[in-house]
Amino acid sequence: MSYTTVAHVTELNEDKPLAVDVNDDLSVALVLHHGRVYAIEDECSHGKVKLSDGDVEDSTIECYLHGSTFDLETGRPLNLPATTSVRVFPCRIEGEDVQIDVTTPTTDY
Ligand code: FES
């Protein structure tokens, strides 16, 4: 595992996704939900829109465009029209840093 700092803890607000560009090819939405931080790929698998613009509820994030919800833990879509999971990444707090491991995404395709 190789963790990279992507944000400061003070940037996180409960149920308010934070969009972070990790590198040229990857953006993630950091989500503080029920006291836990999740890192989920910030692009809906149905269309190229940001999941970070959607609402967080019941351990899911909803795509604002067509309403698919994705499990924050697994990245799995829970309703149509999306049928493919998005990647989720191990995430931890180290001191005041929010770190994710982009080398070991978890998917549930
Ligand atoms: S673009 Fe996300 S559900 Fe269609």
C-alpha cells in the first residue's frame, strides 16, 4: 500500500463531498459520512459527470443527473441506470492529513 495525502481534515464536512484531483487521470470524491471518510472515484459510471455534485445519504452518493446511487463502501450502483461499479480507494486520516491509496482500488464489478 502507498498512501498519498490528498486533503486536510479541515476541508471535510459531514455529507458534503470534496472533489480532489489526485493526478491527471484520477479525481476522487472524499466523503465524510457518519464519522468515517470514504474515497470514491469522482465520475459516474453511466455518464461523465461528477459524483461529488450529488447528495450523500444512507452510506451512498447519488448521481445528480439520472439518480443512480453508489455504495460508498463498495462503489456498487444500487439502482439503474448505472450498472457498473466505480472504484473506491482505501482512505485514512494521519494526523491532520487525509490520505488515500490509489494503488489498490477496490471494485465490485
Ligand atoms: S450520468 Fe450518472 S446516472 Fe446517468
